[in-house]
Amino acid sequence: MTLTIKLATRNILRNRRRSLLTILSMGGGYFMLSIMLSMTEGSYSNIIDLFTRDHTGHVQVHKDNYLDRPSLYKTINNSDHLINKIFTFPEVEAVAPRIYAPSLAYGKNKTYPANVIGINPELESQTTYLKQKIKNGTYIENGMTSNGYFPAMIGKSLAKNLHLEPGDELVLISQGIDGSIANDIFEVVAIVGTAESFERMNVYLSLNAIRQFLSMGNEVHELAITLKHQTLANSFSTKLQASIQQSDLKVDPWQKIEETFYKSMQADKKGNYVSMGILIFIVSIGVLNTVLMGTMERTREFGVLKAIGTQPFSIFRLIMLEALFLSIISCLFGLIFSLPTNYWMITTGIELPEPIDMGGVLFEHMSGEISWFSLGVPAIVVISSTIIVSLIPGIRAARISPLEALQAS
């Protein structure tokens, strides 16, 4: 084996120009793949973070099939105890309890249907970007305003339809959980979101306010959980579901909650992988040409080796070892250049000429991500594709007869 390694090294160094061009070709393929994966994974991670932190969170807890058929009566009891339990998991960053109630909102002279959402102001600001999406006014608080009303934040479209501004009174009419007619007056303290964002027709109240409004106890409809990273959602939801004692509660990751968005994102990723596959195919053709030319030039050499008793497998192993050495050196060469480029993508990124509005939060930069995936997958692809395309020259060299090889010009 030592002799085979020495021969492989000598053959690579024998034609330095061709070996250098092969290394540059494969190293460039590694570099391009690494940058493309880094940008793809980094940008998607940022988009997913913006999307999940917009309002869904990474994981949600509901009663039974609340997501499929929402109901005022499908509530999570003793939610404070469950929240404390969720915070014991090291993956958890924040938990936000919520209460939902369809209502009729009345402004100065118009009425519109509205989705009233009760939140814990402090926990909600830690879980989502709601506080950052205030366009006019101040963030909601738990207490009452100086005028003696509970504060309310309303979406941009609802505020426009009802002709309301911060400081105006808002009347809400709904059904209480005890079957009574719920109605009360609230003071608008802020306008949130845009005309296209999730909040456009929402009204946000504190948990204390909505519980009095709906005659509720310590129940909630939803617990939105934010984790340290969105990739932990599936494993954490499975772990939390197993640890919850209540069989009527269901834990779902954001991939299930926003299934349409997740599937469209996966389809877009597959399109990017096709582009990467074409790139690797082009690089592989260049590698095949290099290895094949090197094998054909050494046909007489292989004939002499077989004539003195060298086994066909030893020749095949020699060809494959040369290809492996070239691919490893190429990956190291590509890694040297991809690491600083990926670091620049993480720290600086590419500023988009036109920011993309992600539900009221602007996505302004494309950034990269350094991970074992973005650095390891290109190496695996380059090495494996090099080995595969080297099989044909290797088999040809191993099967050639000594007489035919020695007679070759």
C-alpha cells in the first residue's frame, strides 16, 4: 500500500500543470457549492426566523384540534403551570400565551369584523416582533390608561376602515365564554403592522383585559414558543408532547402550523439543488477528461506493470487513489477561500436593492451561514463525484492486456 501511495503521489506531480488545473476546477466547484449552500441556508434561516417570529413562534400548544376547528371553548387550563414547565427545557427562549375571540369592532361611525387577540405584553415582545411593528403610538401595557380604559392596539387596515387613531375609543362586541354578550370600550394606544401584514385586521388586548371582556378564568387558547433555533422545532415538539400529562393537548412545530409556507420553501430549495447538481456535473466532466487523458498517456506503463505480474486490482487502486488525493487537495484549496467569503456573508451580507416586506418586517439583507452542512456537503459531493467519474478510466486501465498496452502508440 505504501508503494501505491508513492506511485500515486509521483503521478500527480509528474504533470503539475494538468494536476493544478484539475485542482483549480474541483476547488472552484467546492467553493461555488459552499457559497451557494451558505447563502441558501442562511437566507432561508433568516426568512424562517422572520416568518416564525412574526406571529407563529417555532412551536405551538393547543387543545385537541383547535388549529383545524377553532372554538372559544377549546382552552388550555392551568396555563401558568404549563408555561413554567416549558421554560425548564434548555431549548426554550420565550413562551407567549394567547386568547382569540372573533368580534365586531365599532369606531367613530363604522363597524367591521375584527380578530381580537389577548396577549401578555412582556412575553409577546420576547416571542414575536409585535412590539417592533408599531407604526404609530405606544406598546400595550397590562394596566389601564389614564382615562380609565383598557388599552388596545389595532391593525393598520382596521384602523383605516374605522377611522381610528391613538387616543380614540374602540367598542368591541363579542360572545363571552359563559354565553353572555361581551361588550366594552377600549382606548386605542397604537397602530401596528401594515395593510398587508398579519395584524391588519387584529385588535390586541392584554390578558387581563380580554379575560374580563370574555368572562374567562385562567385559560388560554394557545401557547406560542420560540426556541434558540428554528431547526429544533420538530425534535422539541416531540419531546414536549411526550412530557405533557394532558392527553387532550397537542404540540405542533411551525412546519405543521404553516404547512403551505413550508412546502413552498422546500420546493424552492429543490430548485436550488438542481442548479447545484448542474454545476457538479460540469465539474465532473472536466475531472473525467483529466483522469481519462492521464490514464491513456500511461497505457504503456500499465502494460509493463501487468507484464511483470502486477494485479489488475492494484492498477485500479492506483488510479482511484490518485483521484482521491486530487479531490481532497481540491477541497482543502476550496475551503481556504470559502471560509473568509462565508464569514463576510455572515457579518456583512448582500444588501437587497429593494427590501422584501415579510409581514410588516423588512428583509433587507441576504446573509450566509457557516455550518457542517455548508462546508461538509460540498466536500462529500466533490470527492464522491470524482471517485465515480474515475471508475471508468480505472476499470479500463485494470482490464487492458499487456500486449495491447505495449503495442499502443
